[in-house]
Amino acid sequence: MRVTRRDIRQLRRTVFNLSAASNLASVLLVVLAAVAWWPAVQKIRAFGETVDYSGLEALGPTVVERLQEYNPIFWWLAIIIGTLLLVYVLYALVMAIQRRLRRKLVRQATISGLAQQLSEPAREVLSWAWHDRREPISVGILQQALTQMHGGRASRIALAREHAAALAPARDEPQAPARKQPEVDKTDDKTLALTPKM
């Protein structure tokens, strides 16, 4: 038994609808940050071109000449460092949005619709991804189920069931009864102990 393409398509559509708002927010965040950072880069470059190190003549003409020569490199390094910091902050924010999305609970109507539209192997994969039955199904569980469907989890579940069925007779075989120990007749011992010796 395998998951059909219709199952994958249906679950992917459900996950997309549930995560559309969060994904859009992540994209807008990155776009706005890039739009805001680009003018800042231009201003930093323009400011770097106006920097004059002639006031540092006390350090010597050679030092001033070298500072003036490497001045563009200094400001490009500043731009690169600022870009890396911005990327780090954006990555952290996007990951926080995605973690919040994965914890988002799915409505009962959505789960009922999936239960009616998915095939039996697809429902088994979804049930496999739902480890903690004390907690309701979240978007993260649906995402994991979708990944497992692509990875052939349904076939593994079926194979595990066959293995369990093959081992069941050996596990359920009745055990041989324990050998009964012969009873010792203690009456004769007591009689012999009480009989006076001649």
C-alpha cells in the first residue's frame, strides 16, 4: 500500500493554506529589510569617499597615504559586516516565525476534511507523525507527515506490520508447563526420628 499523488497534493495544499500568512510575513520581512539596507549601503559608500585622513599627518605621510589608499576597503568591510549582521537577525526572525507556525493548532474541520479525502496509507502516515496523542495536531505535524509521505513512510509502516505479524505466532506460543518437583514424604522421617533405637 502506497500513498497516492492525490494524497500528497491534498496534504500539500492544506499545509500551504495554513502556512501562507506566516510565509508571506517572512518574505515581506526579508524584502523590506533588503529595500531599507540598500540605500544605507549607498550612503555608507558615499560617506567613505568623503573621508579625508590629512588630519592625521602626525602619523607620517606614509601612513596617511596608506589610509587613503585602503579607505574604500575599510568601508566595504563595514558594509559586509553590517550585511552579515542583518542576515543573522533576519534568519533568527524568520526561524521564530516558522517555529510559531509549527506550533499552530489545526482546526477540527480541517482534520475531518483530511480524514475523508486521504487514503488509508496516508492516514496511517499522519497518525505516525502524531506522536503525542495528548496534544492536538499542529501544522508542524502535518509538515512532518508530508515529508514522510515523500520519503516512503507508508511502505515502512506496512513492512513493520508484516514483521509484527510474522513474529506474533512465536510470541504467542504456549509455554511448556514447569516440571513438578516430587513431594517428599515427611511422615516417614518423623516416624523414624521418634522410634527409639534398640
